[in-house]
Amino acid sequence: MQQTYKILVVDDETDLEPLILQRMRRDIRAGRYEFVFAHNGVEALERLNEDEGIDMVLSDINMPQMDGLTLLSQIPDVNPDIRSVIISAYGDMKNIRTAMNRGAFDFVTKPLDFSDLRVTIERTLQRVMEWREALSTRDQLVALQNELDVASAMQQSILPSGFPDGPTFQSFGHMVPARNVGGDFFDILQLDRGRVGLTIADVSDKGVPAALFMMSSRTLMKGAAIGTESPAEVLREVNALLFDDNDASMFVTVLYAVYDPATGELTYSSGGHDAPLIVRADGSSTLLPLTGGVVLGIVPDFPFEQRTVTIAPGDTVVLYTDGVTEAMNSNRDEFGIARLQQVFATAPPRDSQEANRTVFEAVSSFAGDTPQSDDVTCVTLQRREPAS
Amino acid sequence: MEITTERKGDVLVALTEDRVDGSNAREFQESVQAAIADEDCPVVLDMERLVYISSAGLRVILMIARSLQGEKRNFAVCSLVGPVREVFEISGFDKIIQTHDTQEQAVTAVQG
């Protein structure tokens, strides 16, 4: 449907109104233009105040009460996005200059040449439309950026600030968010009987709804981890709770593991998340088998399973998100778990923080200048020899 | 994003290619939905030429599966290779979405 543009004509001479209505009748009938009239600057400002739908102003210069030049300087206070065209006497360069300096978009001269006036109106309206489009694009970008900022702040706010350690283990976690926010989070919890709960997760979407989903996931994980001993049972509970209120088909991949320093046993369960890597003191490493789970939040009830492995002193458990394995270089090669294993083979980690740093350095040196497209997150836990 | 479709008997086969990640997931969704709308037959998404899918892409597959389920139309994916197969296995999507090794198997399965 064609848009109707509303044009405010300001002139104290009453013969202009019927003349415009007559000469522009075809455009008016076609619904292209609608004219409203005012007879001096004061009246014009009133019209503009009353009617936000006015797209442009066509104004004479010499008028009683408030002239066109004064009107020009006041229009921006009422509506800064309006464009004005001035009607001046032929050859009156002084007033034309003043009008242009005060922000007039263009001018036409008396006696009015209506085909020229039509061209001038069209040109002005086009500029008004372009300007509005630019404003709306800018607003959208600002809104989008605000949303991403909110989501990013939420994501940062749920990361733990301290990492549990003990005489026979230390833990560490780190995340580097992608510029436009992925959905990673992690948590390292001190549980009862000295046990430690390790969570690493990746939410499937970005933006505020995904960040809210992330916050629920993290809170539910924490609650379940504290109340429930078995990792598989924790995932089963959290999955059922997330499913209950999830119309948006969002989901989260979670790897949840419990480490017991008393036995050196690591029990883990995967909710559609990448398998843990165990790096030994000599730098060799093994990818643990998956536990046959699914991502959390989309199946009403799922029997998650778990596995237990015993890790030796000097071994480091490495949990990571796909931001690590799927980091790309300029050839669009993926970093992959094998490259990470190679890096550890040449640089066995001395502690959990170093293991963590090794992962980030390896990813970043592989990616080079290629921008990071997803969050990169890594959680590490090393079993240590007890101090003698 | 290019989605080619072809009819195999009563079944609509949509062929995906290249990569689906966060940057084009929405476009991927619109393309697939456009390709399978205006029909009421079963759908097979052939992924033989898809080289990468991220979790954002998986979410699109899930939404398509759900909307087809709502229309009582059968849906399967087939011919997953390399990283895409791996992502399906790790995420457990192969347990949620009907997955077949070949297009023929998928077409036969959704017709039933």
C-alpha cells in the first residue's frame, strides 16, 4: 500500500491554499499527498505540535506574527526529523541564504512552478524517509546491543569466583565469551564429604531468553548437585525441570562430574556434552567414553547414565565446550580434540591452572586472527600427591 | 541458504549443504520451512553435503521436527557424515530425531 505524506503549507496569502489543492489534486486523490495549512509561524508550530504525522513543511518567508525564518529555527524543537522547504521571492538571495543556514532543506521561488514544486517535495520526502530509516536501523542496533549487553552481564554474573582445592586436588575454570554471546557457563562446587562437583554447559541460543535459560540451568544444576549424590540423577532431575517450562525448544548440553578426593574417583554423566579428557602426568591423554545422554530440556524424562573412573595422582580432568574443539583457523579447519591432545603431550600440565591456560593458549594460537565465533570454556581438576 | 528439494514417491527430500551455525541458523530455518511448507507429506532432511552443524543448527532441526510432528507428518534425517554425525551422537540428537544411514532407508521409514 502506498504511503500518504502529510505536508504542512504555511502562508499568510489565502490564495495559495486553493491553488495547491487544485494543482496537486491528482496526487491528493491518489493518496500520495495530504496538505494541511497554517497562516503564520505560530499557527504552524501549533499544527506541528498537534500532529506528529506531518512529514514536511513548505513555508513562505514574510508572514505576520512569526515569519518563515523564525519558524525554521523553531521547528527542530518540535520535531527534529522534519524537513522544510522555503518559498521565497525570486532572486531574494539574502533570505534564501538565511533560510538555508537555518536548516531549510531546499527552496522554491514565486511565482510557484508546480512541476518544480513537485520535484522538490519528492526530493524532500525521500530525504525524510531515508533519515527515518537510518534512525530506525540505529535504534534496532542499539536495542540489539543492549540485549546482548544484558545477556552478557547475566552470563558473567553466574560464573564462580573461587575454585575449590584441597591437599590432594586443585580445580580451575575459565571462560572467554564470544563477542556476540554464546551460551557457555561452568561451575565448580564444594559438596559434602569433601567431594567436588564440576559442571560445564552450553546453551543452544543467544540473547536474553537464552541467558535466562542459562541462569535457570545453572541454578537448577547447583540445587540438584547439592541435594543429589549421583551425577546421572542430577541430570535427570534438571532435565525434567527444564523441560517443564520450555516452549522455545531451547536446550543445554551439560557435562556434570563429581570428584571424590578420598578415593580419586571421578563419576560423570553427559547430557549431550563433549566427553571429558584425562591428561596424565606424562602428557598422554585419554578421551573418556560418553554416557549415552541427550541434551537437557527437550525430552520429558530421560534415563541418564554415568560412569566412574579412578584418576591417578598427577592426572588432570579437562572439561571443555565446543568453543574449544570447534575453534577455527583461517583455513576453516577445526581445532579438534586431537590437536589439544598433541599440545598436552608436549606440555604436560603441572597444575590445574596451567592445564587450563594451555587449552586457551593452544586455541588462540591455532585460531590466529580468525574471530572467535563461540564461547570458549574450560574446567580443569588435577589430582595431586598428598604433601608429605 | 540453498535448500534443494526433490520428491521420492510421497516423500519430500530436502538436501542441505555447507554449514549451519549461529550466524545462519535463522536463515537455515526459514529456507527449510519454506521448502517444506504447502505440503502435507513426510519429510527427509538429507545431510550428506552438510559439513558442520552447531547447537544453534540442532535447535532448528528440533523446531522443524516439532512443527512437523504437530502436523502429523513423519520426519527423519539421513546421511550424516563426519562432524555432523559426531555432533548428533554427542548431543544425543540421534536418540531424539529419527536418523538413518542412507536416504533410501529414511524415505522407506517415513512412508510407513
